[in-house]
Amino acid sequence: MEANWLEIYSFLQLSYADRIKLRCSCRMLNDVEKLISSKPKYSPLKPIPKGSYTSFPHPNHATLRGLTNRLNELPRDGSITLPSLLFIANGVYDEQGEYVNIQIPISIFGESKEGVQIIGGLYITGKKEEDVFLSDCTVTGSEDMGVYGNMGASVHLKNVCVEKCRGHGVLVTSTKRNTMTDCNINNNKYIGVYVKKGCMTIEGSATTIHQNLTSGETGWYGLQAGCDSSITLKSLKKELISTYNGLRCLSFMSYLTTGDYGGPGEIKTVTKHYGEPFKAEELSIGANLYARWKTNGTFYPGKITKIKTDGTYDIKFDDGDERKNVPLNEMLNNVTNRVSKLIQSYLDKNTKKKTDGTYNIKFDDGDEIKNVPRNKMLNMISSKMSNESKNRCVMFNNVTNRISKVIHKFWR
């Protein structure tokens, strides 16, 4: 039987996290892991590193706070192997509404979102180059914030519920790589998700930010980007995921929401893979791609002409311009070849570059706009298309309306 499961493991190529979860839930699978450890040549899977994980409940620590405090105290000089994974079995863990302190890079995953309930909050610090991952659990009843990432490691939440906290639901401060996937941030006293002097990417169709601001405070939002902050929604709309925040009853069957989303920072929606960098191994000289023509500029089609030892690339754009030292995160991988060809075909047909670097644009209805700067060209095209009647919408080689909208969204 163990040999059969060993074949299944080898075929599926399970991650350490998945294997630990299975090992903790089944004695037979635990025996399979012992077989892998004792006879590594029997399987292509590497044995789970000794001491690389721990679990809770723990025989030496009555509370989750006690366990994480002990982990925080362990030396980080390489003298011992620090746990990188923490598995939490189903159960209700009463931390008396206090913070579970996390100061080390670690991945914490529960047995299930509904089954693991932490009555308290998570206070995450550490170093800025580190990451803390939390998945498949519920954080509830904190006397302060539910999940608070404060000027340290970036926070990554997946399939997590944060509810009924007496502060903000999720607050991250001065960290740039935060992510939140398929999370439910509901019924917290103040802001649901608050990004302050940092960045966060939110994705997943199961995401909800509902009925926060139960205190009735005004001037705050369910989803809030603070000063010098940005929140990026991947294939999500803020109007749909953040609703009924600051709900007030005006009269019978009459309600008012005081703020679902806002703040002085930026909240933007992009396509699923927008802005994701290529992997270096995917690129070669001559590869077709889209790259920014300058830092924070518009994306344009081009090819790689040189791969440099410092991890940057020289790009020659299809219109003849060049840009050197382009980093991976300024090259897009989400435009299909078909759409790329349609865009390029339209640009080749309808635009003409002048010696002064500007462009003349000729539209299919005969109109022409001259001396358009490069960084304004596509906005001008989009504006023109939005004003065209349906029977004139023949640009981009008679592309369907659906693809046209995708193209417009991409170029914006």
C-alpha cells in the first residue's frame, strides 16, 4: 500500500506544504513520508528537510502565541534549522483577543478556513526582504487589528477570513509586496483593508470586503489606499468586492453606505497577468514582447536585442526606437499573439512616424490628427474609437467588439 502511495506522490509532485498537510492528517501517508526519508532513492521526491516545519496544537505550548514567541526567539545565525512551515489543525484557538507575534519568515496554513479559528490578531514584523504567508484559516475577535503587517515582512493572505475585529481588518504599513487572494474581510469595526505607504495586489473571484466600518466612522472606507499607496485589483472590480461598508439605517428599508472604497492613494483594476514579469528562462534574443518605452511609460511591442549579465534587457521596439537596461517587471506577458498582430497591423496601417519623433494618425473615416507625441498616441486612438458610431467601428482590422475592449483596456 505504501508503495502505491509513493507512486502517486511521485506522479503528482506535491509541494512540501501539501505533503505536510497530508502527513499530519493520515498515519499511512506519514509512513510514506518516513519511507521517502529513510530510502530517498525510492522516489524522485526529496525528503522534507528535518526541522523545517512544526504544527499546532503543540505539546510544549498551550497557545499559538506561546509557539510563535518561541519561534521568534530561535537564533537566526544558521546554527539550527528554523521552521519555515507551520501547520494548524482544525480547532478554536482562543488567544484572548491578543496578537500572535510573527517576526520570522514563515508559511502558516490551516487545515481549513472554516475549521481553524484564531480568536485574536496577527502582528507581523520582521525584515522588509522577508515574506509571511497565511492561508486557510479564520482570524476573528481581535481587540485591535485582525492582520497587521507593520514595517517589516510583506504579508500574503490566501483563503483567509478576517472578521469581527475591534480595529481594522487588514492593515499593512510600509511594505510593497503584499498580496491577498480569495479572502473575506467582513464585519470589522473600522477599515476592512487598509494599505498605508505601501502596495498590495488583490485577486481571486471569492474576494469580499463587506460590512466593515461597523463603528459608523465617516471619512474611512472598506477598501482604503492611504498616502503614497496603491492597491491593484487583478480582474476584480472595486464596486463588486467592496460593498455595504459603513452601512447606516436611515429609515425603514432605507440605508446609506458611508464609504466602500477610496483614500488618497490609488486603487486600480488590471487584467489577470498585467504587469507580471517574465521568468528569465522564458526569454531569449529575438523574443517578441511588450515593454514600457520608458519607466512608468506605455507598453509597446518590440523584441529583445541583448540579454545583459545584470538581469536587464535591451529592447528594440517595432517602430524602430530602442530602450536599454529594461528590467523584467517592465515587460508584459499577457497579450496573445493574435491580439499583438492585430494591434501591430493597425499601427502599421494608420500611423506614420515623423522625423521629430511625433506621429500622424489617420483614421478609417478619413480624419487625421498630426504631430501626436508617442506617449499620447494610443490614448488618442482610444478616444477616437469611443466617439465612433457602431457602423464605423472597423479599426483593428474589424476585430470583434470583445477583443477591441480587451485591447483598449490593455493600452490604457
